[in-house]
Amino acid sequence: MSIETKRRNKHKKMDLKTSMYIRVLHQEAGITGKALCKKFPNYSKRTVYRHATATTITTEDGRRNNRGRPKKLTDRDQRDIFRTLHKLRNEKATFSAKKIQDEAKLHHVSTKTIHRALRKKNYYYRQSRKKGLLSASDKAKRLKFARVALKFDSEFWTKQITFYLDGVSFSHKYNPYAEARAVSSMAWRKPGEGLDITTKGRKEGSGGRLANFYVAIAYGKGVVLCSQYHWQVTGERFAKFIENIFPVAFEKCGVHPNGRLWLQDGDPRQVSKAAKTAWEHLGSKHFEIPARSPDINPIENMFHLVRKQLKEDALNLNITNESYNDFSKRVANTLLNISPEIIDKTIESMRTRMIEIVKRKGGRTRF
């Protein structure tokens, strides 16, 4: 008998007629258990011995009648759990199963029961997503963009785009050390879900004034623009920003005036009529990526590294008290000190990102 056949027979169920026959042979005819195992090789030894030594015989299958312990949650209770879950996700960045239990008023069960109900529907207690959900329209636009981008020249991302531009905000905390040690925002969600369908879902925590920067990176040059601003962004103000700052960035990139192509994320204030007039006056053109697509702009990866570095510095240097001005300087220094090699490697991955977007039919990538 082959090993595979023995494995299948190990869990084979014995019918009632065979069970009675084995019992009679053993208990009345005196045939040993060893001999019975040889006579009935289609069943495991344990099964043969158990039926041979049985004192009672029943025609009922106890496994069918024994359904386990009764349910602690009714269908209505389960509906209340998921209704409360979706409500809390719209209101809070962080919430636990205990919070769901309190809001749903299900105090007749334990939090472990709530855990089981959530996990049964593929919900897990995970860190809050930094990337939001994508609608069907978003995925279609991303897929179309990626298919077109794959037709570009192999050096398009590294040579033809002068620089990658984006705005970023860092939240100032008076005690960076305590903030760095704080537990990350956690929420019950499915593996592919974010916090909101239209935003990145980033939550900076309580308090703090924002340090706003416009940053640009270029292949082979590193960070070519790092400018902090304190004004509310409008089309007119961004146009003035282009007139004053862009010439310096283009000069650092060292490109021919006819090759002034810069990438941005489609912010309406950056593509306003005033802004368009300003960059056309400089002889430059913009390349726009789809909305809600931070994984297509490599500068987002640099921002992630900067946030990570700021957190590590707060812990290693034990920064327990920091003014807004000191924080702004620390952010600017961290941005400017990002290695050009890391930036180049990130930009070189753009074609791989396009391939992955096509494979995922417009869905999020690992970048």
C-alpha cells in the first residue's frame, strides 16, 4: 500500500455494517486486533481497535448533531458591529475592538468575541494606511496613464524630466521625543483598505503647526529645490513662486532651456491659468500624473525617508523641547541631506512602477 493511500485511509470513516462485523469478530470470535488490522487494511489501526472494543453501537453520527457551542452574537449583533466599524472609520484614525464594543453597546460579550467576528470577515487590527482607497475611475485613469508611459523612451524618467516637484507638510511637535515614541495609529481594516477614498489618509496626530515646503528632486542632482513657504497656496501665489524659484532650480539641473519639463501631481492651484502663464513664460512644460497617485511620484518616497529620519533623530538626540523655527531648520537640513544616489535609484524604478500598475489593473503598487 502506497504512502498516499495510507494517508487517505487514516481519516476514512467506517460504515455501521463494517463496524458491527469487526466488533463481533473481536468480542465473540476472539480474533485479535492485530489480525483485524490485517483483514481491514483500508482503515487505520486506531479506527479498527476503536470499533473492535466499542461497548455500544449507535446508528447516529454524533458529529452531525454536535454543532459546537452556540453563537454568542446574533445576526443583528454582527450587523451592529460592522455598522459601528464603518462609522468609526469616518470619525477617527485610531480605534480598537473595545471602542467598537462600547459604541455598539455589546457588553454581553467579550472583546475576544468581537475580534473573532471581525477576523471572520477578513478585518485585522492594522496600522492606519497612508494611502487612501482608489475608486474605479481612479484605477481606470492610472491604468491608461501607465500604458501610455510604457511607450515612452527608456530614458524619459531620468533624462527628459528635469525635476519632480511636490509640496509637503511636517507637523511641529513641542516634544518630538514623546511623539516619536507614541504608538502608531491603529484601526480595524481589511488588508487593502485605507482611511478615506479621496485622500492619502495621513494623520499627523494632535496639535502642532505645519512646516510647509516645496521640494524638487532631479536625476543625478539630488534635491534642487527646498523652499519653505508661509502663505496660503493660490494660483496667483504659486505663479509668483514659479517666477522667483524655478529659474534657480532649472539652473541647478543644468539642462537646455528647451528641455524644461517638470512633473507635478495635478494640484488645481499648480495648473491654474496664472501658473500656466508663469511656467510658459520661462519656456518650461509640465507633466501631470493622475490624482491620488503618490506611488507614481518618486519624491513621495523621499518624503517617507525624511519623516523616518526626523523620528529617529528625535529619539537618538533626545529632543524633548523644540521650537517651530528649530524644527523647520531640522526639516530643511534633513531634506537637503538625502543622498542623491537614493534619489536616482528611486527615479530609475519608474518604469517598473508602470509595469506593476498595468499588472494590477490600476491598483496600488508596493512603492
